[in-house]
Amino acid sequence: MQATVTESEQVAGQKVPVLDNEGVVAQSNRDRVRGLLFDPLGFRFPRSVDADAAKKVLNRIADDLAYLSDASLAALRDIMRTKGEGSSRNFWPDHATFIAFAEVIQRRPIEDLPALSSWFGSIEGPRAAMQGILVETFMFIADRKMPPVTDGARRQVASKAVENARRLQIIAERRAAEMAIDAGELEFERWYRDQQARCEALMRSERAKRGHADVEVVA
């Protein structure tokens, strides 16, 4: 199986937009999912499912998988080949099965999930930013698809934030002392700053939706 693509590993240009004003992009994404996933699988529906109903089912699945990269769609195709339903294993798997395996391969961005992204527009977003745990909270939500609401979850987020802050501090100290910095650490620093900018942008966007003023975030 192809390695999982996490939130932190998704790169610019990989995620495909889902809709535009005329629905052209949505149709393009459906065609992409059909070409890379549905057509090669070649499953069918039971005779009791008419053509219109079948089309609606596949369109819904295609729309929910539109965020996947081409490589991730190919990986999902390989997995789903053995997931057919019925006695002959040649009927289409249900929507939930597709979504579950897609999430294993490449997590859906929080920005595409209003129930989660809206959390950053609440008081919790600025609070996490002020506490220096915004990125770590974002990553927790990306992994668990839920905010860190329990004491254990909050401790986990706080611990990771302390670890990351110390790591960034060491990088800064080595740079100030003109000492060599490991390439892996430089990559981590770039990744963290990118995630920080992403989280702050999401928070401001969600706050704006609620009519709140921008929040100044202290790095």
C-alpha cells in the first residue's frame, strides 16, 4: 500500500478545488475520479438500483474524494479492487467504505470540513494561538477529526507544543551561533512555519465569517 499522505505532507498544488461558480471544476473533478478510480474498478449496482440513483451515489462519492491527488486515487483504486460487495464481490462498496480508506491514504484537509474548521473561528482558536499550541492543536484535529476536549488530549497537545518549541529554539540558537544545522531540522522548521501560517490564515478566515476582528498572533 502507498504510504499515508498526512495533513503535514500535502504540498501546494496537490489539492484540487471542488467547485467554482459554474460547477465546471466540480464536473472536472468527477471526471478525474471516474477515470482514475471508478472506470478501472468496473463494479456495478444491483438491478434494483436505477440509473439515476446509481449516478447520484457515484457523484456523491466522487465529490467527497475530489481532494485526493492522482497518486492517492491510484492507491485507493488498488485497495478497493478487493472490496466489492455481494456474493460475487462485484457490486459497488458503499460511500462510507470509500471515505474510510481514502482517509487512511490521504487525510481530508480541515479546511474542507466546516464542522472542524469552525472550531478555529470560536474563542478556542485565539486561545490556542496565545498559548502557543495552535499548530499542535491543528495537527491533533487533523489526525483525530475532533478537537482536544479531554484533559489527556490537552496534555498531549501541550507536550507536543513544548517539544516543538524547544526544537525550534535549538535551531535558532545554532543559526545565531553560525553552527551547522541538520537538513532534517531545517525541513522541520520550514514545515512548522508553513503550518503556522496555514493555521493563522484558517483562524482569521473563520473569525471573519463570524464578524470578529483579526487576531494578532504572537509566534
